[in-house]
Amino acid sequence: MRLYSKGHSRADIPFCNRREGNPAKKSFLPFMCYFILFLFFSKSLDAQNKTYKFMGLQITYPSGCTINGIEKESNIIMGESCSFVLSALFRDGSEERMKVSASRISAATFGLAILGLGTEDLTNSQILLLDVLMNSSVFSGPLYSHVIEANNEGVEDTYAYMDYSGRCYQETRITEKLYYNPFKGRVYSKIIGDYLVSFVMQIPSTHSFNYLQQVANSLSYSF
């Protein structure tokens, strides 16, 4: 069997044609380039993240966010607690906000002492559900026209959440009409050790909760 046509030798075949027989080598180089770029950018993004520590806990958040409104409290009745607001401002001018509150789980936290109950009388799921209901009913933020009832909710052993929507006043004008913008809210409560941490989110109606939920999911011990 002839490998080359009569009258031609291997030297007569163009160099580029000789290398076409091994496509694996051609595809390997781009793959390595993509892999190296992926490692570089993933490390760059991680390096841009910041860590905020509170009460032996911590969260990780993008450097584009800001934390303000920090309040720390410690008293005999309620115990140690901490709260702050995380704000994410995007290039289109929209903003996502999340209030984070942490406290030791106690009967005083929920007013259970009035009922003669202690936290040992409640399951984790009941504590989480109670915290979600309390935070959704007394949402701390601008004046809202109304909050529409929850459209998505869930309770597990260590966390619970409730999604809802509403309308907040944007501005008032000379006319008698009221102007407001729709928003979406989420309360995400989590038990970690002896602490109950509440994440109360407010985002524009066109956004999803993915951005702030990733920050909430990063909750861990700081030691």
C-alpha cells in the first residue's frame, strides 16, 4: 500500500498538512489557556472579597459592597446582639440592601418568658419560623404602601426563609396621587451554634436574590 501518490515524496507535502493528523494536540493548547485564565480570574475574584466578623461569626462579601449602621448591644435581659446593614450599589444605579441581625437564642429574644416558655420548649424549626414571621411583619426600612403576603417560603432544621413583595414610596408630588416603586423582600434566618442570625433583604423587583443570598450562605464561625 502506497502512503504517497506516485512521483511525490513526504518532502513534497506542505508542512501544515503533515500536522493535521493529530487534532488532539491542536485542541489541548486552547484548553490549557482557558484553564489558566479560569484559575487566574477565580483567584482575583476571591482576593477582592472582604470578611466582616461579628460575635464570633463572619460573612464574606464582594468589595463593591459597604457595611454601615453597625449596632452592638449587651444587657442582662436580651443578652449580646449585633446588627448592621450591607448595601450593594450597581452600575445602573440600582441598590440591594440587607440588614443582618445576630443574637444568642434566648426566651427573652422572642418574649417567650411572658408565656412561661423557654427556648428548650421549641424546636429549631419553630424558632426559625417565629423569627421569620417577626422580621417580615416589622420590616425596618422606608415607609411602604403595603407588603403583599409571602409567595415562597420554607423551613428546615437550621434555616428558614420567606419571600414577599411590596411597594415603597419613591416620592410625593403636588397632586393627590401617590408614587411608589415595587420591591421584593426576603427574610432568611439561620441557627449556627447558640446564635440566631437574620438576613432581611430588599431588592428591586427586577433583580433576583442570588447576590445577597451568596453573602448569607457564607455565614460561618470566625475561628
